[in-house]
Amino acid sequence: MTQQFFGLLTRIGENKQAAAQAINRLVQITHMAVGDGGGATPIPDRAQTALIDEKRRAPLNTLKQDENNPNYLIAEQVIPEDAGGWYIREIGLYDADGDLVAVANCPETYKPVLAEGSAREQIVRLVLMVASTAAFVLKIDPAVVLATRKYVDDKLHKNISVTGGATADAVALDGAGDIQIVVKALDVSKATAGTLPVPRGGTGLASVAAGSYLKGDGVNALVPRTPAEVFQDLQIAAAITQALASYPKAYSILALPAQDQGPILVIEAAEIWTWVSTAYFTGYKSPLCGRPVDGHTVSPLPSEVDAVGGLLSKTAYGALWGYAQQNGLLVSQAVWTANVGAHYFVDVDANNFRVPDLRNMFRRYTGTDADTANARALGSRQTAQLQSHAHNLRYSNTAAASGANQSVLDGGGALTYTTLVTGGTETRPVNAAYHPRIHA
């Protein structure tokens, strides 16, 4: 059977569709017109620029893509009950420029008006097959367009208000993705049964790995962070580095820095050493270098050397060698030997130097010597001495006696008396012994 009723794009419509696709723009369909075809059903013609006998032109209600046929474009218009009194045999679509872009014929139907005794709203639907429905868009003024029952129902389906009008099963909102709530009970006067799409909201996280932390990542958004990433986010490493920079770094006395690193903590000595640069020594040096030390251990501590007259390397003990030179404590071997016990050093050869022998010595501080009124020099040695004193001794002519401490008092001159029983080889106080050491 030959197809009698159909619709098509006019040449103007085809050209506008092609141009719209080429420049990525849209053809705005605004109006639908109906006519009676001049008293007979017409055959649509691509060359048409107007309907044969237009009876009414008004804004479109809807323009949409067919859900089952993607290349079908469906246009609808509602003709109210107060418009009519003529037959509908032809239909046309007009764009925003007022051009006829599509034309169709339809089975003859009469649209009455209320005055004729029939009140009827007429829905006119035009279906066109086009190469691309994406090139067409509906442009309407909602204030002057009537809505069909189906249009309203569709909108209600998409905008269900469940407040007081529906119930639904609980759904966990864990942020894993969008959900659909199945509506179970509806007040039919408000909505129909269906599904209610709900934006997921939340944080966008379905789960967080054990041991992880959460970090804000914008509005209602969180991201998981591992402990290592948290450490980096908070810049803890930089904070620790900055904090430690204000404290001396710790070094072993066996691995001192070769360049100035600021004050350092020498672990074995439990001291803060500083970098010095003089004519005698350059490097890290203890502020106590050269100080006599009471050795309380069998072997010297890492920061000590025995002060028993031994030889030391000028390279290994550069700080102590520099101390001896800087403080004028270098003497010849002969002077050193004649003053054993003095705080003197000897330049033995190119590689070695001799340290003091402080055994059997008491310490005494410099100043005006009470015996000679002469100032003592740093490191000098002084021999033992007993202060001069006198004893009063009464005697008379006495016969000689035998035994210890015997003397003959005969009134004939000076008397010599030696305390052999309680005396010793030198005068000394009560004391305790320590190993003589020097701080290196």
C-alpha cells in the first residue's frame, strides 16, 4: 500500500540542519502551524515555504527525541477548546527566524469550537525522521503553552515529593555512588509509584583502608591518606629538621667534621666543641683542651691522655699540640727533664711532642708566691719546702742518757734534735691518689 501520510524537512530545514551541524549550533524550533490544505489533503513538498491554507500558528509544547527510535524527532502542540471551526489536513514547524523547516500531512480531522456544542482539546503530534536530532532544540514561552496530561505525568514522575506522600525502604548512604530509593507507598493524589533518584552526597568515600587518615578535599569531600602521606602533608620532616637545626649535631670523637658545622656535641666527652682557626690549629676543639684532669678510670677516657711524659702524634692530637704552642708551654728537653712535674711540653720532632709528667705533684694556682714574692708562671714547677720555725727548749746540766732521741745537755752550746721516730722524707697533707691526665 502506498504511504499516504508522512512528514519531511523542507529544503530550508535541510540546509539549516546541515549548517547547524557544521558550526556546532542548534536550529531553534518555536512554533507549530496547522491548516486545511485548501479543502483537500495535500502532499508535502520540500520546496514549500508555507502551508497551503494555514488556520492557526502557536508555540510548541514539546520537542523531544523518540526513546525507541533515536533518529525520530517528536513535536507536540495542544490546541485549546476555544480554537477551531476548521479541518486539519496539514502541519508545519517554524523556527525562531519564522522559516518553515518541516511540513507534513495528516488524516483529515475537524477541530470544533465550544460554540458548536463540542468542547475538545486537540493534541497534534508530528514525527520526523532526521539525520541528527541533536541539531534541533525547542524554544518556548512557558506562559503561553498548554501542557498535555502525559507531559504533566512525566514531570511528576521525575519530581516526586515524598514529604507526607510516600514511604521507601532505608538505603545506606555510604558515599560509594548514586542510589535509587524504591518508593513503596504513595498517596495517589500526589504521585505514582516509581523510583526516586537521590544524589549521593556524603564524602565520596565507600571505605577507608585500615590505618589511614582522612583529609579534607573540598566541599563535602575527603580523601584517605596513609601515615607516610600525613607525615608529608604536615611537613613534619621539615619541622623536625628546622628544630634540630637549632641544636648542635652529635658526633663521635673519632669522626669529627672536617669543616665548620657550627657548635657540635661530642658524644664521648659529653661536651660542646667549637670550630677554631688559629696559627696553631684549625678544627674542632674542646674548650677544656689542655686542662689537668684527675683520672678516675684505669685507662684514659676518649677525651683524655696520660700525663706521664709520653709522646703523642702532632696530627692525631693537633688540638693539644696547638694548645701547648698557643699558651707558651713549649720547652727544650733539658728544661723539661730538669722540671719534671711542670706543665711543660717538648717539640720532639716533626711528628711527635712530649706531654707533661704530672705524677707525684700537688696543684697550686698562679699569683704572688708567698715565699719569694715572685709571680708564678703557668705550668712551672716548685720544689718542696718547709716554712722556717723555732722551738723553745728548756734544759739544765744533765747526765748523758741512753735510748732513742738521746742528747747530752751540758750547757756548752747549740742543741740539734731530730724527730726520727715520727718523721718522714717530706712534708705532705692527707691525700687521695688519681691518675694524672690531660684533657686532649
